[in-house]
Amino acid sequence: MKYQPRPGVVLTKICDMNVLIPSRAAYGDCRTIKRLPALWAITWEQLGREDAEERIMTVHRILTRKPDEEIRASLDAFLRDLASKGFLIEQNEKETEGGA
């Protein structure tokens, strides 16, 4: 599955902590804020890019030195969690291939 950041969700720093905050435009679908460790903030910044998956995997390989299977499992759990809380919009294959 592919995910896109919800329009209106902003990554910012508060007291040296990375935080996702929904603006008024996103508040109807996302009613909470979420603190992100540095690695996951970097991951968030890559979402929505054409080459996001490869960039994210490269950063995780360098910073965690874990096997790809473990990285993918952590990444999938992270993305599902953010989607369930409204920070991300899940896209099915037809939407991503068809450009809709």
C-alpha cells in the first residue's frame, strides 16, 4: 500500500521535539498531535515523493543497520499507525497507477 500525507498536517519542532500537528484543514480527520523521533521525522519528510520508498529504505539502512525485512516491518507498522490516526491517506494500487 502507498500513503500520502494528509493535506494540512505539518511537521514542526517544539522544544527540540519533532511533532506532527493537524491544521484546521486536517482537524476533521486528524484530531491529535504526534511526537516523532528523528528517524521517523526524516521518514515523514520523504513521504509523497516519487522515489520515497527507496530514499526511506536507504536512510533506515544507514541509521539502523538492520536487515531490510525488519526495516520494512517497522515502516509498515509506522505507516499503518499514522494512517489509523488520520495523519496519512492510504491509496490503493489503482489510484497510484492511474494518477487519480
